[in-house]
Amino acid sequence: MSERDDDNTADRPGDTRPLLQKQNPDRLDQSASAASYTPVLTPPEGGEHRHRWSVRRWPAVVVGLLGLGAAGLLLYDVAAVRADRPAMRWRHVLGEQLAERSLDDPWVLAGAGVAALLGLWLLLLVVTPGHRSTLAMRSGEQDVRAWLDAEAAALVLRDRAMEVPGVRSVRVRVRRAKVDVRAVAHFRELDDVRADLDTVLGDGIAALGLSRAPALNVRVARPGKRG
């Protein structure tokens, strides 16, 4: 039987053999697919959103040691002067410099700028909670607070993403307000892979038990050419 006869046989109404058709070449040439949306939490799943406040250990240690050293040095010099001993050289130099230099001197302005930046940094540490690598979780008790490490959340979502058919590799970055996902798919249509990732990762974010669901940004691309 010729190839023409085979084609005619496949077109017969009673023939049940599968007919292979060429896929759209424009879709196969697609190199990337991206989408961004925010998973919605139902009211029972929502909760109070509170950040975990840091104790600011290292800034407190640095500022405390600097203050202690400056106060101890000044106290020692004052005690030495009271005991009829000459003042330390730095006091004479500092007094002379303050008497000779005007307020618009570059060194005076530079010192004032450094002091102002240090003060702003300390105020920023006071008003910000810190612990940006932790995510607030829902809690059934009013006095109980729970947080989830962002790296652990990223690992959970990565494992879920790797279960999607067609995903070759995936990189997940979790932040408080956004989850960035970069996946590489070596087969299947990229739009289909991204749609599955949207569904799987949206369910995964809801299963993490966060008090506020971050926005999800998914991008799927083809593997780069070798050589």
C-alpha cells in the first residue's frame, strides 16, 4: 500500500488510529514565559501580621564599646588634671583645632557628616524590626508568635516546583513581599509549565501558613545553547 493510500485510510470515518499533526512552530520557538500575581488567602486563613524584632546585638556592642572607651578616656584625663598632672595631648590638640578652625572648614563638616550618618543609622536600627530573613506565620493563640525562615520556605517551594513535569531546574528566592521563581523547562510548552507552576506554588505558599501571602513572580525559560 502506498503512502497516499495510508493517508486516505487515516482520513476514513471508521479508522481509530491516532493522527500525528505538526505542532505550531511559533509556539516551539518561544523562549520565555512569565507571570506575576498574589495568592489570595481566605479570611479564616488570614491573621495578624507582625515582624520579628531584632535585638540588634552587634550594633549595640559596637556603640557600647565606643561609648565606654570614650567615657573612660575622658574620665581618666579629668582625674589626671585634678591630680595636678598635665592633660593628655589629644585634649590640647582638640582644643587648638576647635579654636582655630571655623564651622565651614572641610574637616569640621566631614566630622559633622559622619556623626549625623551614625546617628541616622542608629535611629534606623531603632525604628526597623530587622530579621528580614524571617516570615511571620499565622497563630491560633493571641500570645503565641511564630516565624518561618525564608531559606526554608524557598527550599519547600523549590521541591514542589521540581515535581512539575517539564521543569529541569528552578531557583526560588523568598522575601517578605515577593517570591521570585526562575525555572528552566526542557520540554512541554512554556505557558503550560508556567501555569502549572503558578498553581503548585500558589498552593505551596498557602500551605506555608504565612500571615500575609507574598506576591508570586514566575518566569520559565528554555535552556541556554551550549558552546
